[in-house]
Amino acid sequence: MDRDSITPLLITFNEIQNIGRTLAKLDWARRIVVIDSGSTDGTLDVLAANPQVEIVHRPFDSFAEQCNFGLTQIRTDWVLSLDADYELSDAFVSELAELQPGAGDTGYKAAFIYRIHGHPLRGTLYPPRTVLYRVAGARYENEGHGHRIRLQGRVAALEGRIYHDDRKPLSRWLASQLKYAAREAAHLLESPRDRLGRVDRIRLMGWPAPVLVLGYVLFAKGAILDGKAGWFYAFQRLLAEVLLALELLDRRLSALTQSA
């Protein structure tokens, strides 16, 4: 695949701790589209210093709509959709040039190596994500606290990995998790039970998920062997599930009070 047929798309808001590493691995791109929702921490200065970057300002309403708007700014056939805390591996960049998509191939998904302040973990709960796809017919939909791309056609798996390494302050992570917990609780409570997967049904119960996720991350994913970085990640996942369990319990107790 000619890499000139690919445009990277980034969604940003106050990513000064991450954006430089992300851009460094996009030096092959002729044009990089960034949809920014009001950064004030120096992110825009870093972006403006890169002649490949085109910044488009848009107030944030949802991740899906921010990405869908971004797709309208893409002029190539293919888009590489990235978070601002991603860093492409050298193997991933090389693989892009070797791809030969067929007529029925609409996208490619990549797996991730999770880093904590630069320290790679043996395993992660972060799932593979469709990051490279044809713009025609693509559309994002919100799902819980996240968003998912909808494509028609075959999605293949890439061999090259992407590094996930968010170095924003812990306070920023915690504030985000509070918002995510509210959105995820609404999604779980409003979705028909038979449409939820096994993991989401466990999370909907509330109390089992925090206990299970701590053990799963430490032992099944090997975080206990990753030293301080592994414990940091395990505690992050534990806290995220505790916040969701609290949000679910709060909503259920509130509903009981209102019906009494």
C-alpha cells in the first residue's frame, strides 16, 4: 500500500505529555489531521510546529461524533485512526508499506503493547482495535464510555504492534474514569441483558468485577512479574472497576428511593 494513500487522524485535548511521541512515528505521513477540542496545555504549540499537521477545532460532544467529524476531513482513501497516547512501532510502520488490500478488505486491526511510563507490560486488558480502514462507508458509534467503528467488509489483523503509553497526570486519569464509569453504568443498565457479553454481565453484578479483575491482571496477564509498573496497572484496573461498581450501586439505590 502506498502510504501516501493513508491519512493519520488524531483526536486531542490537552495531550502535551504524549503528543510528541505520537507525532514522531508519523513522519512518513504527507498530511496529519488533528481534531482538537480546546487544548490549553501547549498541545497546540507542538502540533503547529509540525508542517504535516492540519488542526481543526471542534467542541467535544462525544468520541463517536468527534471521530465522524474527523472522517469528513480526510481526503485519502484510507485513514489511520489513532489516540494521542499511541506510538506506532517500527514494525507497524514498515508493515503499512507492504500491505496489499483486496477489493473486499475494508480495514485492519492492531494489537497493543501497554506501557506504564515507558515500561512495557507482559499483558493487558486493552483489546485489539481497528485502526486502519477505508474512509468510504465507515462510521463510528458510541458504546458505553467508548466508541466503535462500523465497517462493511473484511477486517484483517496486522502483525505490527502499537504502543499505548498515556503519561498524563494520575489526577487526569481519575477524572476521566469518573466520567467513563457514569457512561458505562448507563450502557450496562439500559442494554438488554441478553445482548451483553459474559464479562459485561459480571460487571453488571457490581461487586465481583473488582475482585476478579485484580487477580486476572496480576496472574493471568502476568502483571505481578512487571514490578512497580505491573502493580500500578493492576491498581488502575481495580479502581476503574470499583468506580463502575459504585456508580451501578448508586443508581440502583437512587431508583429504590425514588420508587418508595
